[in-house]
Amino acid sequence: MMKINNDIKNLIKQALKEDIGKGDVTTNALIPPKQQAKAVIVAKQSGVIAGLDIVRAVFTQLDKNINVRILVKDGDKVSANQKIIEIKGKARAILTAERTALNFMSHLSGIATLTRQFVDKAKPYNAKILDTRKTMPGMRLLEKCAVKCGGGVNHRIGLWDGVLVKDNHIAVLGGEFSSIIIKKASKNMPIEIEVKNLNELKEALKAKVDTILLDNMSISQIKKSVAIRGKARVLLEVSGGVNLANVRQIAKAGPDRISIGALTHSAKALNLSLIING
């Protein structure tokens, strides 16, 4: 379930305003104000559903008395032609809110579907599938919730809730790679640091960070990193160049986490349709 907080309510208002503008001229010209209608939202292809509460919130923005009957749960896998939602209320509200509601749910369900594919590929092993900050502006909370619907795990939400020392931070500091820099950044939060090779990995292990991000390393390097880590109490996260073709091999190499920007920036929208049926 997605919590509809004030930020998300405002996002829905802006999305409707963007689409409706001064008014839905076609619907308002053709449909009497009091006319009622029934509709269903149907999956046109199989996938994992996310964003059901967003759909309800979109329709109720235009008709507070509209009846939105949700037939599945976020995270459920649906088949082609399966009914997902039944809607009954003012015809104008249904027709005017249709595209905005479908845009939200198609996008979020696409993220959930792609995430589930990665999770299933990695499932024989212990690696968790994580998202990143590569999200659409304003959509981060929704997109990260969709990742969870697909079985993935959220990385930090933003720059404020976790320390991640990346190569550009080190570069600005003149390339110095030391525990002093890391401790200055920590602010009593778990510390993660990005490394690009095995020598940097060894330095990070000396600094006793919480997580080490193995950036764009080969399978061989990942395996060596796992061996070097040994029994040290530090998580190893792989990032960069991960796709559905290689994620199982990466998971098999032994990291604890695999972070994938494509979950949110490259997911294809799930094909959904709203059909008036009465």
C-alpha cells in the first residue's frame, strides 16, 4: 500500500492540472454533468501491479463520491486481460481522470514488473536487489514504493538519510582516500564508500565502513572482492552495468546487494486500459 501523504496529494493535483488545464472541453461538451458510468481498468499484458491507491486518489480528486473497487493488491502479478479495478461514478470524472490515473499506474507497475524480473533472476542467491536515486523528479517516493512492490529493497531516499562517499567526493578532496575523510562524512549514519578496484577495496576495509560499493567491477573482481572481504562485517554492493542477462551471474559471485538504476530510469510502462462498460 502506498501512503498518500501531502506531497503525493500535491503531485496528483499538479498532474491533473497539467492534463485538464481550463477544463476537459470534449467531455464537458458531450457528457451531461449528472450522467453516471461504470468502467474497468484492465491489464493488457502480464506484469506486477503498483500504484492502486494512487489511482483511487486521482479519481476521488474529481468526484469524492466515486466508487473505486480494487480487485488486486500492490505487488500482485496479473495476467493479460485481467480486471484490476472497477469504477462507478460520474462519467465526467471517470473520463477526465482516466489518462492521469493510467499514467501513474502504468509507470509504477512497469517499475514493479522490471524489479520482479531482477529479483527472480537473483533469487537462488543471497543478493538483494536495490534501487538508486536515478528517479524522475517529484516521483521518487512513488517509484521507490513500486520497487518494493516488485520485491526490491530501497537504497537511501535522498542525500539526507545516508552517507555514500563516491569517486567525485574523493576527487574534490584531491584523491585522498582515507578513514579520516569517511569519518568526517559519517554524522553518526551508516557509511558506504564507492571503490573501483581491489586496492581501493582494501583501503575501504581498513576504514571499517559499513558497506563498500563495487563500481563497474567484472565478475572476476567481484569474486575476488568477496574473498578479500572474508569474514569482515561489511556489506558488499555491486553497481554499474547490471542487466537481466548478467544479474544472476553477479548474484552468484557472492555480493550482499546489487543496486540497479534501470529499475526506475528504464522500466517500460505496463500496458493498462480503462474501458467504459455501462
